[in-house]
Amino acid sequence: MKKKGNGYGNGLYIFRPEISEKERKRGVFWAIYFLLCGLATIWPMYKLIGNRIYPMIGGLPFSFFWIVFVVVMIFVGVYTLYAQQYNK
């Protein structure tokens, strides 16, 4: 009889079985990192941290600085993840 699907069986698989434990931990770390970066720009985290004008940082209101900071952190994360995956 021919197997149906991808050969991994039934259920939800986050990682393929052949992925090493180190790569799984790295994947979980980056998922949490990007989740936190995304949450930092929406309610309730943005309301608690970044929803204010003062202090002015570099001539920018704090709320604008917060968004720019999170975008830079996402860029750094994507670049680091790329370098890790392609060994650069």
C-alpha cells in the first residue's frame, strides 16, 4: 500500500523529524524573538511602553522612537537569522 501525505504521520508537526535539537532550539528562540518584537508594536505592550511623547530621544517623540527601535531590532534579528542559516 502506498502512504498518503508526507510520510510523517498524522498531526501537527512544527519541525521535521530530521532536524537536530540545536536547530529546534534556535527555531523556538527566533519564533519567540519575532513574536515579542511584533507584540511590542501593538496593544497592550505598546500602550504600556511606547504610548507617550516624553522623553524626546534624538528629537523624536518616544512613541516614534519606540517604533523605529523595534523595526531596527527586527532587521538585526532577520540579518542574524540569515547569517546563522547560511553560515555567513
